[in-house]
Amino acid sequence: MEPKRRREPLLLALVVLLGGGAYVAIEGWPFGVAGTSAGQPAASNQPGSPGRTARNERAGAGAAEAPDVHLKALDAERPKPAASARDLFRFKPKPPPQHAATPQPARPVVAPAPTGPPPPPPIALKFIGIIDAGQSKKVVAVLSDGKGAPVYGSEGETVLGQYRILRIGTESIEISYLDGRGRQTIRFTGS
């Protein structure tokens, strides 16, 4: 245990020193190179010197000369915008085209007359289940009006004295009024 405890701080110090050495090798010493003062650039960092790094060469190669700025051209007279009849903040109707003939009188809009009696109200039943009779292959739908006990019926039968079951599926049924109007598909809703 004792030798391991002594090794851990030494390994940590070694890692810190190696990391610092790698940083200095890659980035350079942040306070100038040894032997020079911080205010004076090192001889190896001066342009044209043999000790120039590859990173400095790449930075110097990508830099282009600044374009000439003509300050007198900025003070020169600019053309004024032309006067226009257009006002962005005022709404005016579009003027009629010059070559247009006299406009035709507008035809009065006539609402279409209703055809036949109004549709029946929607069927207020819920499809809550199916009973499969097995051998007779007769399927019975279980319906509820939300007021009383569930109602049962198979295809073609009358339910509650006013509806006829047209088709029974696994997820929905088709039902209509006795006279055939108001055909509606009711999805399975559970209880």
C-alpha cells in the first residue's frame, strides 16, 4: 500500500510535466523564448528567419494585401431617388386599365335552392362489442345509447325500433334509419 501511495503523486506530476512540455512544443512559450525579454520578439519568430515555424508560414501565405480604399469616392455626390407616385403607406384602388371596355354589370348571386328534406340527425349509438355465436356463424353487435341497458342485433335486424344494422365488421358497423336515410359507420369504442 505504501509504495502505491507514493507512486500516485509522482505519476500525476509526470503527466502534468509531459502535458506542459507538449503545450510548449506545439504553441510556443507564452512569455517569450528563453533568453529574450517578453517585450522583444524572439529571433526564430521574425519573418525571413530560418527558425520560422510551419504554422507561421501557413498564416503568412493565406494573408492577402488589403484592397485600396478610396475615401474621396465616399464623399462624392450620389444621385437622388426619383419622385414616384407610389406611397407604401397609403392604400389606393388600382386604376382601371387604359384599353379596357366598359365593365359588364355584375350578375346577382342566387343561393342554390335546397333539394329535398333536411338530412336526419346523426345516430347516437355506440358500438361497444361483438358476440360471435360460433357454429351458426352469426355475429351479434352490442350497442349502447348511453341511457339504458345494452342493445343486441345482427345484420339486417332492427334496433330500438328506429335503426337497421346493415353490416357488422370487426372494428365498425354500418347502421341507418329504417327508411334507409342517414347511413352511418360507427367505430368500435369499447365500453
